[in-house]
Amino acid sequence: MTQWSREMRYRKLEDATQAEIKELTEKVQASSYRQQYHIQPSTGLLNDPNGLIYFNGQYHISHQWFPLGAVHGLKYWDHYTSRNLVNYKHEGVVLEPDTQHDSHGVYSGSAFEFEGVLYYMYTGNHRDQNWERKSSQIVVKVKDNGQVEKLLPPAIAEPPIGYTQHFRDPKVFIKEGKLYALIGAQRTDETGCAVLYEATRPEGPWHFKGEIQTALTNFGYMWECPDYFQLNGKDVLVFSPQGIASEGARYKNIFQSGYIIGELNFDTLEMTHGDFIELDNGFDFYAPQTLTDEVGRRVMIGWMGLPDTEYPTDKEGWAHCLTLPRTLVIENDILKQKPHMHLRQLRMNKETALGYANKFLKQLHPYEGQQYELVIDILDNEASAIEFHLRASKNEATVIRYETETQKLILDRFDSGALPSPVEGTSRQTVLHTPLRQLRIFIDTSSIEIFCNEGERVLSSRIFPQKNANKIKVSTDSGQVYLQMTKYDIQGGNADE
Ligand code: FRU
């Protein structure tokens, strides 16, 4: 595998020759793991979704991008537009590291609309000669012709006293006419938190308002990618804490993304809230960001990947993708995440089957594929446990297991094919709030997203099976289950460049 020196990782796109980019692009295109309907990098590494907004009839979706290889190098924002959130047009680089403040990366940030104009605020990552990090928050104005203007000096030149240079990922929102920027931070005692700034205009001045006061005063060493929104009358704070140890079946991934729900007082910044709950119980989900869609639904998109982990595509010159958009709602005090309704626009070739499954592993004909949506309705369940084997062949299978009595749902990647590493264990599990009634599963060439009971729980994971692992099988431990399976092929979705 390529040894990535610091010089190689911090090369700009224009420092690479055309021949190098062509060679890399061809290598990536030859990968058998390329996705069909998820946003993925043309080359190199994708991470956090950035600058999500519905503006002037169009969605804008950008992401963190290092173009020259599958490592965390010099970050750009790569940009897509969409009319419906599910078919995308690749627009190319929108923000590049071209100032002293972002010389070592245009880090994560958000989009907002002010007086009919689109703006971004992102973190400029700079390293000095001693490789000491300097973080600033920079506002960008997007002109009518799409050209971007960085408003310098940075809107927030440095972290406030009491916080380290781990200070990034501003999420700007507007409340009662005021602009707020919520920023992920680390206190000087190396605990994580989120802080709030306010302004009356994008160009500032931006005033430090204070830290969001939660009960999680010692919860990890850094909170990345915070987000705030109101949903069904509640205040929701989303963030990605680093440094939380695993606890039984919880917090198994290297870093987590989750939320707290309650009430945030914007005068005192005190937040009363319930437990921190992980947003996704799969293997690969991090740094999500939300936007409101064309009718005001709250929609979330995450990074289907994690830092500090090697993925099987790294050696092919690319890594990661974004998740599908999910609509958030609070129902019966539970935050639910449902596949965005526009995803139905990608459906074609519907096939349905109704029948019993029992302890003999049965292959469902003619259900085959590497990219599809599968809806499984559990109509009557007398089985002690049900297993669905997806992307299955003689040697491979990604297993979803549901244990009736405990309402536990398990995703097992043991036989899925190539695996990322290091990753703790090969299974992830969650307990459903109510007995399993429905699974809605999106399979792409190298990913699985499982929505349980209309979004009560979601499990998102990358999987790297071989091409011939395309069967669907079902069985029970004992007893039988009556199922309706509906499978749709998926049409398009991917960037129509
Ligand atoms: C989260 C993150 C952010 C940062 C970005 C850099 O994955 O570490 O905190 O802005 O990635 O690429």
C-alpha cells in the first residue's frame, strides 16, 4: 500500500499531473465496489456532508474531499446539485484551500440563506511551521453566477479563551431573525462540547454567546459536526463525540454520532434533555448534517464511513460515500428516520412475493441483485428468530437476524466479504421499540441501509461482497413467519455528469 508522506497528503489538485489523475481515475473506475445511487468520490476520499441546503429550487450537497488518494489529506469541498435530492449532478470543486487560513484544508461547514443570497460558513484549517493547528471560521458568499467569495479576514478568527484549536464544523441557522453558528469544540481540559456564536449579518461581527450547557459535561474529548434544529416542538442537538468507550452493545464504532432531545433556552444556553442516543446502529455512520427540504421536512445525510479505519477500496484509490437522505420526525417521543419519500422515484421493476418461511434456508427466486430496495413486511410471526441473508452466494452473506422475544435486531458482517479494519467485532445490534413489522432495505454495490419499523432504528454499513453474492435467502430458527417481500430495482440516482 502507498506510504503517504506529509508532502503527498498536502498536495493540491493542481500539483498532480493530468497523467496521474487519469491513471487514478481509471483505477477507481475499474473498482467492482463502485456505488450506483450513492454520492461517492470520483477519486480519493470523501468524508462529511457539507453545505446542505435547498436554495432557489435546487438542492446543494457538498462533501469533504481529498482528491488524490484514499487518505485524509488536503480537504476540498466537492459539490453536487439536485432537483429532487435523489438524482444528482456533479458540479465539481466549490471551495478549495487557497488562502493562508485554510492552507491545510477547507474543513466542514454549512450553508444558509440570508436576504436571498446563499452563504457558507466553514472551518479554515491551518498548520504553522511547527505543525500546530490553527482553526478559524470563514464565511463565503455565493454570487449569482455560482462563483464563491471568501469574506476575509475570517468571521471567527480563533477559538474563545478556554477552548483549544479543536474548534470546527460551524452549523449556521437562523432563529427569530438572528444568525447563529453552532461550533464543535474542545475545552482546555480536553473535554468536548458545542459553543454558540451570534450575528445579525453574515459578514459579522460574530459574538461568542457561550457554551451549550448540557448534562454531558464529561462526554468524550471532542464534539465534531454539531447540528441544532427544532422538530415537532422539541429542540434537538446532534453531534459526533470522539473518545466514548464502548458499553455493551452501545458505542461500538470508533466514534459515534447521536442526539439529545429536550429544551434549549437561548438566553441562558441551558439545555434540559434525555439520554444521548446513537443515530445509527450500523458499522459506518458519522458526521451527519441536516437541511430542510422543499416543503420544510428535516432531512439528514451522513457520511457512510468512519475516520481512522482502512476500507477495502483504499487500494483502489477511493473511499466512502454519503448515506441516502432520511427524513426525521419525532413520533411517540422517538426520533424516527425514514427514507426520504423522493427515493421512491428511483424504483423500477417491482416484484412481490407472499409466503411462509421456516427453518429451511430458502432462496427467494427470482430475487437477485446488487442494487435494489427491498421491503419486507412481517405479516405474522411465530418464529423464535428470523434470518435474512442478503448479498448471498455459496460463501458469502450479510445476515440480518431478528430475535422475536427480545426484539433484538442484529446485523452480521462476518461472511459479508472483505472487511474494513480495525473494527470492533463483526456484528452490530439494536433493540427495537416495538415488534418487527417491517424492514426497508437499500442495497447498493457496496452498502446496506436498513430502516426498521418505519425508521424506529436504522443500521447503515458498507459491505464488500463479490459480484456473484447477489441472492436473497430467508429462514427461521424454529417456527414460521408469514412475509410479504417487495423488491424494486433502482434506476439512476447517481450523478448524471
Ligand atoms: C469529521 C471531521 C470534521 C472536520 C473534517 C475534516 O469527520 O474530522 O471535524 O471538519 O472531518 O475533514
